[in-house]
Amino acid sequence: MIAVGGALGSMARYWVGSTISGRMGARFPYGTMVINMTACVIIGFTLTYFGKRADLNPAWRFLVPIGFIGAYSTFSTYEWETLSTMRSGAFLLAALYAVGSLVLGLAATWCGTALADLL
């Protein structure tokens, strides 16, 4: 289940990242930011939802939060892109990306948790 989730997550990461970068450009890493924010929502939702539903098959815990999100989320890419942006001299853009990812990621994780709490 982890391998299946990982395959799906890596394909989704490529598709989302390339689609958004193709539409928004590459100056700011929009694709990575969208991937990180949606990953935060998904992990917040699934871990909260699965934690409340002991009757669910445990394989779902391996498929989604470990396999899919593990391959889909790109925190190390986020760090690399922040450093690269800083190295290019765009310190304000790097700060916007780093702080925006942190704040929006926390809010997205909270939204996923709140959504799962409603179910």
C-alpha cells in the first residue's frame, strides 16, 4: 500500500507542479507551494479522520499519509528553492515564499483537521 500510494503521490506531484509552473511561470515556485499546501490539507484530514475511525482497514493509513503524502509533499524542495532564491539575491521573494509556506501550511493543516472533525 505504501508503494501504491508513493507511485500515485509522485505522479500527482509531477502533474500538479508542472501544470502550475507552466501556467504561472518559474520565477516563484508556485507549483511547490501549491503541492505543500494541498499536502498539509490532505495529511491534516487523513490523520485526523483515520484516527477517529478505528474500524477502517489499517492499509489506508499506509496508502495515504505515508505513501501518497510521502511522495507528494516536497518540503526538501521547498527548502532548496528558498535557498536558491536567496542565492540569486531575491531575499524578499525568498522570505515571502518561506513565511507564506509556513503560515499557509499551518492554516491548511488546521482546515484539514477541522474538516475531518465535522465528519
